[in-house]
Amino acid sequence: MKEKSKNAARSRREKENAEFLELAKLLPLPAAITSQLDKASIIRLTTSYLKMRAVFPDGQGRSFIHSFIDS
């Protein structure tokens, strides 16, 4: 029974990690940055990005993002 629980937890973690990696890839940041993010940072940056998209719905925030990244 204990082994089954361990396997279920391992499988769940693997699925969660795969989704976090996919979410990080969707962020408008260079892969060199997103590949180094921890889970909390991925969630924090995704939340911030979605909030910014709500403020700038027509993509007006893209230039801001790129100026921030390039500096």
C-alpha cells in the first residue's frame, strides 16, 4: 500500500512539474530565464503577466515588457 502511495505522489509531482515547465515556456521571456525559474516564480510572473494583459488588452504592454527585459 505504501509503495502505491509513493508512486501516485511521484506521478502527480511529475505531472505538476511538466505543467509548470509548459507555463514557464508561455511567458514572454527568453528561454534562458524561464528555464531557471522555480515554481513560485513561475506562478508570480504568470499572475503579473495576466494582470498586465488585463490593463493593456491590445498588446500595448509588449513594448514595456521588452524594454524591461532588454535593460
